[in-house]
Amino acid sequence: MQHGDIGRVQSPRIIRVGGGVAREVGEVMQQLGLSRPLIVTDKKLITLGHVHTVTDVLDVAGVAWTVFDGVVEDPTDICVDEGLAAYRADNFDCIIGFGGGSPMDVAKAISFMSVNPGHVRDYKAPHQIDRCGPPVIAIPTTGGPGQS
């Protein structure tokens, strides 16, 4: 990339906003032609039962899914490595990041690390990620930092 080039930007094709949109994940997957997600989340959202919002919809849609719930707050490279191992253990065609910022970040990291060489630590800014991984469907459950 030369000075002045902005590089390649890949924007989401579908954005849905509002309460209850997590229950539309099966429809979104169908629109995108996806059928086998790895759900990336944390143990707290499993314990609270929130992940069932997504898995119940996927079950009704006949979608086979797997959960990686090893995300920790302020995730480490070890967390990403474990998630990447879970992704590579099966034939997934997308990743669903479900939760706050940590599951979203880990989902994105698993995606780009599944098709790029090296270790996630190699991709600290300003390093450019050249290859896009499998689609990430992001389902935030929080308003983000600073929200009260």
C-alpha cells in the first residue's frame, strides 16, 4: 500500500438494529448462504442463559452450531489461540460473536487468523491484515463502555 491509498474496506452487507434482532440470526445466515457457525461467547452469558436466544433460533432453523465459551474479559492471545483451535476443529463457514466487546474482538481475531499466517501478536497496529477470513455475525449484548 502506498501513501495515500486507503486500502480495501469490507463493509457488512446486513445491519439489523433493535431489541430482539438476535432472534433473526437464522434468517441472516440464510441470506448470506451460511450454515455452520462457531458461536464465540463467554461463560457468564452461557450461565445466564442468553446464548440460548441464538442457539434456540438456530435449532429451529436446522442449523448445526458449536459454542466456544472460553472468552475472558480483556482477552489474551491464549484465548484467541483456543478459539482458533475450536474453529479449526470442525468445518465452520462463519463465526457468531455474541456478547460484549471481548467476544466481538475474539470472533474477529479468530476469523482473520484462520486465513493469515503467524500469531495474533504479529498483527498489532499498524500491521495491515491482507486477507479476510470467514464472515463474522456480531450480536452485541451491551451498549459498550461508558454506558450506565
